[in-house]
Amino acid sequence: MHWSMNTLPLPPYVELGVHSLSGLLWTLLLLFLWHCYRMGSDMPIPGHAHAGKLKSSSRRSMMSRSGSCIGTKCSARSKLSRSDQITPFISMETVEDEEQGQGYLTPVLSHALFPAQASAEAKKLYTALQEYAKRYSWVGMGRIHKGLREQVRLNDLSAIQKPHLFFLPDVPSVPFFPRDAHRHDIEVLEANYPVILAEFQAVYQRGIDSKSGWTSLAPKGQAVFSLYSAGVCMAGNCRSCPCTYRTLLSLRTFISSNSLGSAGFWLLGPGATLGSSYGPTNTRLRCHLGLQTPPLCELVVGGEPQCWSEGHCLLVDDSFLHTVSHKGPPDSGPRVILSVDLWHPNVAAAERQALDFMFSPDL
């Protein structure tokens, strides 16, 4: 039943003054009641959503199943009619994301196969991600899932940033990060510079050989004294540098539980140059604490040159193309830094936990 303003009983008032004010209030009250009635009669039926605004996960799953029935007796129309009887569940994805196929979890929801041309390492990581999701949850795994699927395409591109193992999409990055990205850890390292330098000098004076914990690398003049190597603590070397070891443990973002993280003293002799290369991932930053920095030592990352400074840190994203050179005279001595791998500040806690599982040294 619809009311018209002509049928509403309006109170009779003709005189001015108090009676006119009372009549006005009566009129406003009746208008308000009429408005509430009209709004109530226009409410949608519960359990139905407006087209184009909300979508149900059940309807999406029924549609995907109906699409796989092409050539059989089932039809998409019958599937849709049954799905309309199911109570809708609001999804976090937008309609535009689903239409374009760009949603992070679109491959998961549609059960799309992992790219056949993916490398054995990528397939291994994808299997590890599935195992992690079974034990815990898919929540927060959208970017990791998308990154694993797009790694094949990334390897075929020529770019200034191209990590060869794993690329996490939508991570803001620059070749050199400001100190504020990891202020606490940088201040801890710089505050302990004198004792770290003293412990380095002690192990350096014992000689650079494998029996003393050193690893010589090509080109000639490059050597590493590892404290952590691919997520594994080098117990003997850490006992030789107890203060440096404790300093590493006090860092908030040190990658110590997976194969993406390492820490140690890196030497580069005069005349040595490390050719252009990419790091394994963009989920980490390398922190370089300068211990001994002779002149003419340079680090070029993504086309931007920088020099080390003794007692100060550089935050480097080594997933960019980078080169290292020491062009000082032969008597200038080696360039020495403490290199520590830290989490990229844009990698969430849930993603860090998943990456620890996927890149666990035990897998």
C-alpha cells in the first residue's frame, strides 16, 4: 500500500502564533514517518546482493566448475541456478581484479597449474609454499604465490633489477636505502664498530687459510670469514668472534633462519674487481659496515656509485645489478667490511615466516 501526501490528515490551523508552530511540528513529524515508510519499502530482500558490487566465493567456485564441464552433459546455466540458492560470502577481491585475472590468489582459487616451464628450484619452492599453507594458512601469501609464478617471466627479461632465485612483487626498492629503513640495527652495528674491528684483526693475523675458518674466492684477493652462511651458524668462527656474534643476535631484522641470510667479514684485495651480478632475492637488504676502507674502493649498484666509510653502514639492495672494485695501489691493503643480511622493511611478518620455511637450510 502506497500513501500519497494528499491522503495524509493534516491538522487544521489557521491562526498565527503558537498554533502555527504546533502545526509545523506536526507536519514535520508526519513527513518523517512517511520518509521512514518509503525507505523501508525500498530495502532489498535479505540474501540477495546488488549485481556488480558483491560476489560470492561459492558462486565463483560453481562457475569455475561449470566451465570445466564443456563437452559433457552439465551446463553453466544449471550451475548458476543452483549457486543462486547459496548464501553469498563476500570476498576480499574486487570484481575488477577477477575480470582482469590480476588478483594475488587467482591461481589458487581457480586451481591453475604451476607454469610447466618453471625451473626445478621454482617448483621446489612452490611445493614448500603449499606445505607451509597446509600447516598454517594461505593468509598473507598472495605476493609470494604471485612471485613464484612470475619468476619464469622475470628470468627472460633484461632489467637492472633481476634476482635470480626469488622476486617478491610490489616491493618498493632502490639501489641504496636510507638509514631510517633499519635505524636500530644500524646504530647497534656502528656502536660496536671498535670491538668488531678488533675481533676481525685478531682472526686476520692468524692467516687466511681454510684451517683458520677463511674461504678464498675468485678473483684472487677475495676472502670470506663467515659467521653465518646460508642460514647456518658457523660455530667455530663465532667462537673466535664472540662479541660480533652477540651483536648479530641483538639485531631485530637479521636473517638467521633461512638460506637467504649470511653474515661475515669480506676482504677484497688491491686490483681486484667483482664483475656485474645479481643477488638471489629482493626480500633482503645487505648492510655493509666499513672496517678498513682504503682509497679508490667503490661499490656500484643499479648504476649508482658509493664508497664505504670506516665505522659507518651502507644499506644495499643487491638484487640490482652491482659491481665491486678495489683500484688502490698494492700497498693500500685490503678493503674489509662486515656484511649482514637484513629483511627488506616491506616484507611482512607472515611473509618472513613463510620464507623461513621455504628456504630452510634443512629442506
